[in-house]
Amino acid sequence: MFFGDLMKVGSYRESIQQYLVAVERKEQRSVKVTQVEEKPVYRSYVRLERNSIQASWDTGMQISVCTKPLAIKLGLK
């Protein structure tokens, strides 16, 4: 997932736009700092048809990430 992809998601776009406006005005004190909770990453090798790949297990995030070469290889759009 790239920055441009995040900008297509409404909630991320609004947050990023608010932050950029605050930075431009140099009012960084008004920017709310969010606490990021670290969670363990679980990975394993899985086979999808003839393709063996390393996968990260779902941690409850709302966005799934896949590289473009893998998406092409799997025939995803």
C-alpha cells in the first residue's frame, strides 16, 4: 500500500490533511498525537494454488496489504 492508496480512504485522508494543514501553519501543538499499540506480527508460509508465499496473519486491521507483483501473479485486480 502506498501513500496514494491511503489518500483514497476517507478516514486516513482527513487525518493526513489535518496534520498537513497544522504543519504548514507551524501549529504542531494542535496536532493530536495518537498512541500506536504494538502488536506481534505472525507470519507463515502458505500455498495458493501453485504459489508458495509468506503471509502475515490477520491482526484485526481494517486494511489488507499485498504487493503489486503478488497481486498480478495471483490474478487479482
